[in-house]
Amino acid sequence: MTVPASSQSHGLTPLFIWSPMRRYLFLVFLALCCAACTGRRSASEPVLPADKKPFTIYLQPYEDFPQREAETLRASITQALGRVYRGDWSHVEVLPSRPLPAHAYYKPRQRYLASALLRDLSVAGPDAFVIGLTHKDISFNIHNTKNYGIMGLTTRGHFKTIVSDYRAKGDNFLAVIVHEFGHGYYKTPHCTAPTCIMCDYQAHKGKPFVYGLCPAHQYMH
């Protein structure tokens, strides 16, 4: 369809016959439009809502684990995770103390069932990870042994874990947390390399924990 020539006479007055002030204001308007367009994110780039919190690690101390001890762990956990995994682990918060569930106690061996404690923890993910903390001895049915004493338990791909410092102290306890975080956050199974943080403790029993990754797990760093 052809547009009649007469219809073109109702457009804007050509720029070159505008007054200097009018031209100046128009050019300023164009400059502001260009700046706004170049400052926009691409449609494929994710944008967090204003009230969206960054990935947060929540420490859940049980009643036997003093809250002040959990507070002192905050910076140490951020540093320990950063030694092995790529990411921002600086957002660590401590939750109010939680009572140990009576049904989780296994009296014959005076241990707490790790699976019961794990179920007791709040559901988290994918923007948060909960770490349950206890000084109590915890156990799990593993290595052909019922209620075998362990240091931590995590379901792969689930953003929560229960850890105990009953068998691992200080830096080794932090290594247990890093190890369990790998199971939950990265869905990583156990490794057989003694130089990898994901190594099953049975493979290097009695040896110091190693803050490192084998070639197969380098994708996490």
C-alpha cells in the first residue's frame, strides 16, 4: 500500500530549522535515552530482586552446642569453604539453639542417630544451606555396622547436613564441614583419592584431612 505524499506534511519540523534551545534540549534527551539503554542488563542476565538475599549458610546449633561457639565458627567456615570451593560463602548466620529430639537418642551406644537429626533440620536450598552442629556422638548404619560412629551426614543434593566434633576437633572439624558441604551443595559422592577433601574417611583413617581436590573434582574450585 502506498502512503499519500500529503500525509507526510503533518510530521515533526526538521531539526535544522529548530531554535538553538530546542535543538539543545532534544540532543540532551537523546543522550539520556542512549545512557539508559546501555545501562540495561541483557535479558539473559539474572537480576536479583531488591529483597532477595544472597546464598546464605545457616548454622543450627543444638542445645549442647553453645551459641557463642557457633558464632565463632562463622568466619572459620567461610575461610574453610573458600580454600576448596569456588563461590561466595561470606554470608553465614547463626540460628537460635534447637533442642535435641528425644527420639534421635540411641541409648545402647549413647549416641544420636544422625539420620534422625538430619530429618529434624529445616529444609533449605537452593539459596541456603543449613549446618546442624552438635558435640554429641552421632551414628549411622554404614560399613556393615549398625549405629557406626560418624562425624557428619548429608544426603547428596540436599542443602543441609548434621556434623559433630565428637571425633574431629579444630581444623579437622572444619574439614568435615567442607566435606559434607560438597555432598549437599555439589551432589558429589565419596572419592578414593586421599588428597581430596571428598575422600571417604575410611580411605585415610588416622591421617590428617587434606583441603584439596583430586583432578576429578577440580570443577568445584
